[in-house]
Amino acid sequence: MAAIRAAAVDAELSALAANSEQLTTALALAEAKRAAFVEDDEAAIEMILRLAS
């Protein structure tokens, strides 16, 4: 019985580790998208300022 519980805990820990890795990847992608939007906004502001001058 203890071996079954230990296997279940191992399986749960493996699933949590995989989920953590997926969350880390998703966070990195979100940060990259945010950075791209910031760069796009800065480029748009520069273009507007150039056109306005």
C-alpha cells in the first residue's frame, strides 16, 4: 500500500514539475510579447512625433 502511495506522490510531483515548466514557458512568451508591444508603442510614438514636426 505504501508503494502505491509513493508512486502516486511521484506521479503528482512529476505532473507538478511539468506544469511548472509549462507556466515558466508561458511566462517567458508573455514577457516577450509585452516587450514587443512596448517596442511597437515606442516606434509608433517616434513616428507620430516625426510626422508632427
